[in-house]
Amino acid sequence: MTTNKTTNTTLQPVTKEERIDFLDILRGIAIFFIFAANIIYFSGFFFFPPEAHIPSTNLVIDPYVDFISFTLIDGKFYSIFSLLFGIGCAIQFNKLNNLNKPFAPFFRRRMFWLLIIGLIHLCLFWLGDILTLYALLGFVLICFVKMPNKKLITWSIILILFPLANWFIIHIANFNYPMYLFHLNTKYAESMGFQMVEWQGVKRFSMQAHLLNQDILEFFKMNVGNTLIRIGNILREGRIFKVLGIFLIGLWAGRKIINEDLLNNTKFLKRVALWGVCIGLPISVFRTYIEFFSSQELIWDFLNTLSYAFGTVPLAMGYAALLALFYRKGFKFLHWFAPVGKTALSNYIFQTFIAITIFYGIGFGWAGKFGITVIMGITLTIFAFQIIMSIWWLKHFRFGPLEWIWRQLTYNKRIKLKK
């Protein structure tokens, strides 16, 4: 399970022999469930009332599927993806250290090009992009790569809980700094003549209009405005602190995987799985209750932030540990996810284009047409297609198409794609 030390002094991408199979599997699972969380917005389910659905797609089990999927999925798998980002950083730092190569210049180049990919994705196509945030925080992560393990864990706890302080700054100290971006988006939308709706006390353009819009130029203009909303939401939620905190846990875990064979430490994995699920699951159920049934009073908003801080990360860590135990037990179905995990960047971006084609007005225009159970069925079908395509692709090529471009830009040289 441990990575092999590299003796070649030339800096190269990670080879097949250096990869850790379980991490590819976990990355593929995270990509699937991130899509399951995102498709609620892609499909228009979040923005359209049930009356807009095709009646036959409103099933009796829909409320239960909605409640369960939000409880088990929302926030948990981008947390696992963040964990994997930190683990990947630790592995790359270890590799460069073995080669006596400086880490910071390499990782800055890597993050710079990820930032470019993320900004294109965010500003032109999808307001839910995570790559831009990851790239920006990747620059910050460089400052932590040599920090002792105890300090890493201390800082990770502080950062994961800091959204609570952020909530007090916004709501109690009455310094609502994210609102500036929402107001800026309002001005932008008005200047473009977009259809406006009221949202959390701020006027913004209608997401229904965005999803149903058939003019591709208007689509791009709306996405520029969406960028302001996305940044405002990230600041309002304190997601910057949460993600960086999980990155640090990933750094710690990556060191433990490399130096102490953490993925074979069954006793530790069982403890994390048990405590993560026992703490995270009931708190996540409570958070879902708040989201679905509570009023808009300030106390409920605070309890939502509190339950997110204490429920989402423990449950995500519990999932990761539980899946590691299943992997050790030889659950063969887990290997279906590995090809997607090896081409995670490409599959993440392709999910956006597939969803836009199916649901948006510039595509087939099926936004707001389906109930949640049918939407989850569509998610599963699309992901099954991605598994098949990833398997086929990796039979012929060494990297995913976007991974290949990213690597060439990072290493600043031509890299062979075909096997």
C-alpha cells in the first residue's frame, strides 16, 4: 500500500507503480457522489416547484429519497475530495523531497494551471465549480507542508470550526461582507436586463430563466454573474476555512500513509469509521431536518452552521475509513470506481457538459421536468457511462485528456499520451 521511492532524478508525473489503488477508488466514489449532489442544481430540481415536473416522474418515494440523499451526500463527498487533495499534496511533497527537488515552485505551477481550468469552468459554465477554490487554497497549503503533525491537526480543527466565528461576524457583529458581492451581482444583472427575483433579501436574476435560456451568449453572460454569487456563498458559508482544514487532515493522512502504512491500520480505521458515523450521522439527520422543515429564524440558521461543522466532516471521515475497510475485505465492486478516479478531473468537467446538454435550454431543455428519484436514476446512468468510457480510455491512453493537458502545463514539456 505504500508508495515506492523514486530513484530517477528527473521530475516526472506519478507512475502507475507509484499510485495507491484505494485512493483512485475513493476519488472515483467522491466524483460520483459530488455529481449526485450537483445534479440537484443542474437539473433545476432545486429551483422549480413539483408542479413543473412531468407528473409521472413525481413518485411516492420522492420525499424519502430527497431526505436520505441530502443527509448522506450533501457536503460529505466534496469533503472526501478535499481530503484526497491534501493526501495528494503529501505524496507529491514526499516524491520531490526524495529527488532533492524544491516543492513550492512545482506546486505553484500545478495550482496556477488548475486555477486557469477552474476559472474557465466557473466563469463560463458552472457556478458550483470547486476547482478554483481548491487551486487558490493550494497556494496557501504550501505554507503547511513542513508543519509538524500535531500542529496540522490543531490548525485543521480550528479551521473546520471557524465558520461558526464567521457566522457570528456576519449575523451578530452585523458585518455582512459577502452581501457586497450579491449586490454587485444585482447591479450586473440589472445592467444586462436579466429577469430578476428576490433571494435572501437581495435581487438577483432568475435561475429558472438561466436554466431555460436558449441563447448561448446570454448563457455565458449569466454565468459571469453566477461567479459573484458563488464567491459570495463561499464567503458566507465559511467554506474557505472548512476546505483548508480538511486539506490539512489530508496532509496528515498522506504522511501516515507514506510513513506508517495507515491504510493497513485496521484498528485505527475501525475507530474512525465507528466514531465518524456515530457522531456525524445523527447530526447530519438533524441538519437535514433544519434544511427541510425549520423556519427562517436566525437561531435555525446558526444551528444549521453548527450541525454542518460537527456533522459533515466526521461523517465524511467515517465514510472514507469504512470504504478503506471494505477495500481491505476485498469488495471487488469498489474497483469499478478506480478508472473514474484516475481520470477524475476530466470526468468532473465532463459531468458539467453532460448535465448542461441534458437539462439546460441551450441543450435539450429538460430542467425542472423530473422528480428526485428519476434524477438520481439519471445520475447513476450517466456515471455508469463514465465508468465504461474511462475503462476504454485507459486501455489506450496513460492519462485522462484534461489530466494530460494539466500535466504538460505543470511539467512544461511534452508528455506521451498513448500507451
